[in-house]
Amino acid sequence: MIVCLATFLSAVALTIRVISHGPLLVLDRLFFVDSFNVFLVALTAFVGFTTSIFSRPYMSIEREHGRLTPRATAALPQHVPGLQFHHAAGAADQQHGHPLVAMEAATLATVLLVSLYRTPASLEAAWKYFILCGVGIAQALFGTILLYFAAEKLLGAEGGALLWTELNTVKGQLEPTVLSLAFVFLLVGYGTKQSGLVPLHNWLPDAHAEGPTPVSAVLSGLLLNVALYAVVRCKVLVDGSLQTSFAKGLMMGFGMLSVVVVAAFLLHARRTSSGCSLIRRSSTWASSPSPSAWAARSPTSRASCI
Amino acid sequence: MACSSRATSATYGMPMVVELGIALDVLVGMLILGVFFFQIREQFDSLDLKHLEQLKEEK
């Protein structure tokens, strides 16, 4: 908890600094913070901090009910600072490969937390989460490789061809065909993670309903944002290269579809199930349209402000 | 020498930090998969995935 508090305070300091002094480049161009991603860093730190406060009493109640062993109880508070670190790093990195690595690490860290109760249902949810996100991250990796392939011709192998600031300066000359392919792979890959996007949302309600509540908070508060952030960053490059509304259309289409499908599922769940499971399942169904609504909206508003 | 090490793929390999990060992720992923198998076997006394097909939206 102290680690989380320290992270939160430093994130606040960072936010103030970026707002007053403008974008920041540190550690040999490895990290890049501007007004777009600083709010993600701050949010990540805030959610991590509140979760760490909340998880302690939550875990002691669960232990009293006999649903958890003391060893399992100790695991969660220890994990939260690590998660927070991964997500903050993913949000601040300007290398296109880094959010990928950070998100995969964060997924791996949360998988065993989802199956913390060791019930058949929670094991199944964690299994689904692990497999689907593994597939998703592999596709995002291929998208990143394609992006690097296009950028490397212009910037050279040593020129930092995955650095976002470098890519942004040459985005008009990037190969349009390769970049549109890369964007599709990145959208599908991160979309699995970001999970609002409909054909790939399957793991989400299970992982949220069967895992402990603090884990659910971390999943929807942190993972989804970072995934969508990576997509939006890539979209800026694709737009610069293609000069069409290809990426905008894709994001809007998937976003709208997700909102519609999720609304249908929500109505369906209200009719069929009851009690606690209904609340948790429907709240997760409700959490998934928010990133997708953001996805539908962002091409017009968000990306234009970058 | 630079040529021979570079000629391995179309993209000449990703930046070293990304390569190492992905390698670490795959390694830890495999480890967790192993832990998972132990948990599943503990729970169901088998590794048959038909036990893991119960969670669906109720009809």
C-alpha cells in the first residue's frame, strides 16, 4: 500500500509538471509523457492506490467466510503494486513494442489472481482469459512487427523505428498498405484486451464475475485504458499515412457494434439470472461499452487533439 | 558480420528491449501455464477441458 501511495503521489507530481511544462522525454528517449497519456498514468496510479486500500478489508472478510486460504489472501495486496507499475509503464512508453510487453506481463500477473478462489468456475474464467488474451497479444505483436517493418525503411534499424516521436514526424511517408494491415492486427489484438470490441469480448464477463472484486477493478480500470491508448496512438500514424478515414471507420464500426451487442446481452441477463451473480455480470457488461463508446467517439474528438 | 546477423528476417529483428521483454513474457507465460495445469488437475482430477466449458450465458 505504501508503494502504491508513493506511485500515486509521483504520478500526481508528473501530471502537474507535464501540464505546466509540456511534453517530457526521459531515459534516452525511452519514455515519453505528454498531456494525452499523463492522465492515463495518473488514473492508473489512482486506481492502483484505491484498490490496494480496498483489497485489504475485502480479503479479510473473504477469509472469515472461509472462501480463501490465508496464503491466497496475502497474494493480492502484494500483486497490486506490480500491476500498477506495469500499466503505468505501458502508458508512458513511447516505443510501440513496450505497451505490448507491459500488457502481456500485466495479463500474466492477473491470470492467477482471477483463479484465486480455486472454484471450477473461476478456473474456467482464468483459463479463458489466459488463452484469449494470449491470442490477442500475439496478433498485436504481429501488428507491431508490421509497423516496425514499414518504419524501418525510413528510419533505419538503429534510428529508433518504433519510437512514437520519430514515427510521428515521418508518418506521411510510411507505406500505406503495410500500415493499414498493421492497424487491423493491432485493433484486433488490443481489442481482445480492451474487450469492448465485440467479437473478442468473451472472456470479460467471466473473468470479472468469477475473480475477486479488486482484481475486477484493476482489470477494467487499468488494462482496458492502456489497450485503447495503444490503439489510438497507432491510429494517429495510420491516419497520417493513409489520409483516409479507414481507421476511423473501423474503430467506429466496432465500437457501435459492441454497444449494441452489449445492450442486448444486458437485457438478456436481467431476464434470466438473479441476485449477486446478476449484479456482477451486468456491471461487467456495462463496463465493456465504455471503452467501445470511447472507441466510437475517439476518432473524431480524441485523435484530433493529439 | 552485421550483415549476417541482420539477414535473418525482413525486419532485422526488433529493438533489443522489445525482444528481451517478449522473451521474458513467453517464459513466464509458460510457467503460469504449468501452474494452471496443476490447479486444474487438483480441482477436477484430470486435465480434460470438457470440465472447463460450463460458463455460458444462461438460456
